[in-house]
Amino acid sequence: MTPDGRNDRQITFNEGALDKHPSWSPDGTRIVFHSDRNGWRQIFVVNKDGTQQVNISNNHFNDWDPIWVK
């Protein structure tokens, strides 16, 4: 989405899953968020265009509310 709210685009598509609490990387190229798509809340990182979604917590515990820090 552009700063004025136009050109919004969905980058995650998960039937019945919640992708929540996004946070932009300091350089504006990636987004971190949590999702319950695998049965547990896990931390994912994705490029701003929706490519290369990677589960970076990948465990059997609930991890949520990630935030980028500079």
C-alpha cells in the first residue's frame, strides 16, 4: 500500500488461518508477522511483495507479536 492508502495488496492467503501483527523491517523490504496456519502461532518473515514466506520460529510452541528493532 502506498502511504496515502491506495494500491493495497494482500500478500498472505491462508484459508481459516490468522496472519496478525505485522511489523516492517527497518529498511522497508520485509515484514514479520505471526500466523496460526500450522496449528501453532509461529513467526514468519516475508518480502514486501509477498514472496519468500519463511517460518523462522518453526517449533511446537506459540510465538506471537513480533516486532523489528533497529
